[in-house]
Amino acid sequence: MDRPLRLISTNPVDQLARTLEALLVIASAPLSVAELAAAADDDPERVETALGLLADRHREGRSGIVLERVAGGYAFRAAREAAEACARLVERPVQRALSQAALETLAIVAYLGPCTRPEIARIRGVSSDSAVAGLVERGLVAEAGREDAATGGAIRYRTTPLFERVFGLESLSELPRLEELEDEEDLRERLEAVAERRPA
């Protein structure tokens, strides 16, 4: 018995959603509505409507990949239920825990960056060279130019879009305000809690 042909929708918004889906699959970083509209050669308002369709199709519990708004744009990530399998594929733990030194350093760069290693060390009270190097290796912080030669020419560091993506932030403005935090331990606990909710 012949199976009925499954017709692909000819609805223009559905077609646009499929185009956006392809763009997001091949993208190496989150894409903004403006970037998606330019690539798809379509109207930003229609892109937002199509993104709504995609978000519904690709959500936790319904799809193996989830569309999320992060780092000022849109990106796909693995669904939580698939995180272990994805981790085995790339041969790394599901969650690579950050050390206390790395969390402290990351918080300093996120709140005060761009900043230099000497500035980070001065705030933490200990050398932060290895913590900074580890965060650079993971892609959570990156070089952001140098100070003037007159002041030593030290490399300055800033957080990356990957940092925002891993911690589920649209932008750094979503970080807890410093005046809302009780103390350093409170900040550390909040960063750890956010990191644990997000598959890396």
C-alpha cells in the first residue's frame, strides 16, 4: 500500500521558518533578528513571527534541540534530556565545573571588564594567571586590546558571547546588580546555580 505523500507547507511564514532553521543550524554563534533578516532577505517582523514558530517546534520536551534567545540573538542548543549523549559524543563531561578561582575571575571580568590580569589579581588578592588562561581556553573570556604602553601595555580581557550563551544571558545587563548581592559568596552561588541549569 502506497504511503501518502507528506506535503511541505507552502505557507510563506513556514517557508521562512525553515530557512531560519537552516541558518541557525550552520551558525557558529547566536544570530540577531537583523542578521537573520539580512541573510533570509526578509522583513524583521516576519522573521520574529517565524522565530516564534521555530521556538514552539524546538522546545524542551518536544525536540532534541531547543531554540533559545541568548547573547543578543537566537541559537540552538541540545535539549537537557540529550545532554549526556551529546557529552559522550564530544568526549567531555556534561558539566565542566568551574573552580572557585575561575568563578571569581569570571565574575570580575563580567562586571568590571575589560580588565587586565594585574587588576584581577589585585581584586582577588592572589595571582589569577592560570584562572584567566583556563577561561580563555574554554572561550568564556577573550583578549580585548591592551593598555597604553606607558602603563605597561597589559592585555585586557572581556567576556565572550559564549559566556552569555552558557549562562543563558541575552546580554551582560542581565547579570545580578552588585548592590542586590549580599556578598561575594552570594554572587558565587548565583553564578553556580545558573551554570548548573545550562548544558555547556
